[in-house]
Amino acid sequence: MARREARPTFPGSVGRGSCRAKTSILFSFLLLVAAAAEAQFTCMVNPGNTTVTITGYTGNGGAVSIPAATNGMQVTGIGGDAFLDCEDLASITIPAGVTNIGVGAFDQCAGLTNVSMTNGVISIGAEAFEYCASLASITIPASVAKIGEQAFSGCSALTAITVDARNAFYSSVAGVLFDKSQTTLIDYPSGRSGNCAIPGGVRSIGNYAFEYRAGLAGVTIPASVTNIGAYAFQGCPILAGVTIPAGVTRIGLGAFMNCAGLGSVTIPASVTDFGQDAFYGCTRLTNAAIANGVAGIGQGAFYNCTNLAAIAIPASVADIGDHAFSGCVGAARVIIANGVRSIGHDTFSRCAGLAAITIPASVTNLGDRAFYECAGAANLTIADGITSIGIGTFMNCSNLTSVTIPASVTNIGAAAFEGCASLTNVTIPASVAGIGASAFEACGSLAGVYFKGNAPAVVSSAFPSDNKATIYYMPGATGWKSVYAKRPTQTWKP
């Protein structure tokens, strides 16, 4: 399902099925419609007490016409959710006096096959005809100046959106909705299948433009495109491949989210805005090539891409966002180039297939749980650069055998190495001033912890259940006693 936003409440309304003027007088009435059928509408008097907005419908469906006026007042709007879930509605005729069709006005009218809008409608709200599964075509009149996002999303039979040639704001080419200049592709009809070749000259693929297009097998993006909007291709299950041209600078939030059939992708060097969740849940993605030049990788960008075989981060990337590669269980290796400054929290968590972890000297920020549950990693190399190892950073890396903390580190956070069951020895530099609670808890194989400096501040629970562990310290170092954090100590003679 598409993301749904809260529906707005019209001024003076008291909910669906109600109608009141500024004087708070409530009334309802029956309106006669075409074909001598009686349909019940509820309404709200608009400010000024001369026009009304339809707020609800409780009739029997079929062919319904919105009246031009009632009780001497012109009907100018169809409110948000007014016909929501009217499954028996077969057709709707909207007169010229109606200027606004509200958010979700005809949402989930599964039996709706025909919409007739006369010239006069100015605004079609977001999700206005969403999930009208029987609607095969729709014509946008010349008067329309605004069409909200996802207005026709989920209309699984829709193959053509036609725009009156006199419209100053929108246009259509072969049934596809564009802005007037045809530089932004707004909506590719949901009922289409096969391959789509986006025309040259298009600069932007709009938000949600191809969202949940179940039959979309392939798309050709021309070199003119610079922007791929938020959720543009979200949930296209059989989209197997896509080439992102070198001129694209922005890949929006969730742009290819849950494209379960996508096998490979190349992110060109031109991309400066790599959105959150861009390839989230692309479970068949085996290769993601990120070109040198990409400045950052957004939060959750490749979250749960479970078949991604390898991860290579180029030197141009300054920041890798939180959860960016979390759950990429198939990745056997990750290469982080020297140049990366920040690795966010949970960035590589649950990458159980990683055999080794190498953190370059350029990294100064290493987020909490950054490598949480990387159970396959047997080797860990941390170059001088980071100053703190955060909470749970290497927690449950159960295959790690040896760790050397670099001299740049001043603090080891709580649970940093908790559950590293194969860890046998740790070397801690003189720079470390503090060790957090449970930092090495449940490291059952830990035999030696080697300190190069004076005794740092430590909580008593830093080494709980590490019954084999002995603390070793350098001759001449201060602050050491026979027991440290409940573990016995000895002088270290390297």
C-alpha cells in the first residue's frame, strides 16, 4: 500500500455525514441525480454561506452526478474522503462549478469505471482516485492547475491519462502524464506493463511516478534526467534492471524501495544526494557499484539487500548513513576507502557474512552498533582515527578472535564487544580513559586483556562472565591493583 497521510478536516465540519454553516446549524438533504435515482449526499457550507462542499455519500452507487447547486447554493467542492470506499460507484459526473476535488475523495472506489470532469475543476487532491481498480482511463480538463501526489496510484486497470491540449500546467504523451513543458514525468499509468522508454528531454522523474507498477519490467532513463523523485519506482516487483545515467544528481527517498526483482545497479559519480532507503529491501540485488564521486550514502540506502555480495565504498563518500547496509547478510566483504569520515549507527549491523572488517584512518566517527551481529567476521582492523568505540559497536561478532584498539581511541562504550564469544585477547592503548558497562560481557574465550597505560576508569561490570580473563598491565603503570573490574591482574612483560 502507498503511504497514507492524515486526511484534512474542512473548516466547520463535524466529521463525515455532517453539514453545518458558520452559525453551527446542521442539516442534511436528499439530492435528485440523473436516471431518476435518489442519492444521498452530506455537505458542508463553505465560508461566506453561498457555496457548499460535498463531504459524504450514502447512496446505492451506480451512475452518480454531482449537482451543480442545491438549496440555492452552488456546489464548489468534493471533500476529502467524500466517496471513500464506495465500491458500488460505477461512474461519476462532476459539473463545471466544482473547482476542488479533495484528498482521497474517491479513494478505493473499486467499481468506478468512468470519471467525467467538465472544465472548471482547478485542483485534484493527493490520492483523489487512489486504488480505483476498475478505472481504465481518465481525462484531465483544461482548467486543472494542480494534481496532488498519488492522485491515481494503485489504479491497476489505468492505461491512459489524457490531458486537454489547452491545459496550461499539464500535458500527456501516449497516455503518460507530464508537466506542461514535458520535463517532469508525473504519472506512468498503473495498468501498463512491459518496458518504458522515458522520452529524451525529461529532466525529472516525479515522486511516486512509477510506484507499485506491478507490470513494469524495464525502464530506460535518458541522459537528460537529473532527478529521480521520492518513491519513484517503489514496489515494482518485476523491474529487473535499471541504468542510472551519469547526469543524475539526486536519487530520492525510497526511490527503488522494495524492487524485489532488481539485480544490479550503478550509482554514477554525479549523484550528490543519495536518499534515505533508496534501495531498501531490494532482496535480489547482487551488485551495487558506487562510483567515486558520490558524496554520501543515505540512511537505510541498501537496508536488507540480503543478496548483495560485496560492498565497496569509494573515497569520495564522506558519510555512510545509519542502517545503510544493515541486514545485507550475503555480503562476504566490505571495502571502506580511506576518505570516509563517518560510519553511522547500525550501518553494517547483521551483515553476518562479512569475513573481515577494516576501518581506515580517515574514519573519525563510528556509530553505535555499527557492526552489530557481524557474526562471520574473524578479523578486525581499526586504524588510528576514531576516538570512541560506541555502544554495542561490535556486539555479537561471535567469530572475532583478536582485537587491537588504536591509540586514537579514548573511550570504549557499553557493550562494545559484548557477546564476542571467540575473542581470546584484546590490546588496549594508554589513550583509553574509560571502559563502559558490559564492554566485554559474555566473551567466554577471553584469556588476556593487555593494557599499555595507566588503569582507566571502569565500571565493575565491564568483564562479567569472562571467567578465563586476566588483566595485564605494563611495569611502572599506575592505578593498578590485584583485581580490576572483578578480574585478576598481572604485570605484562611483552
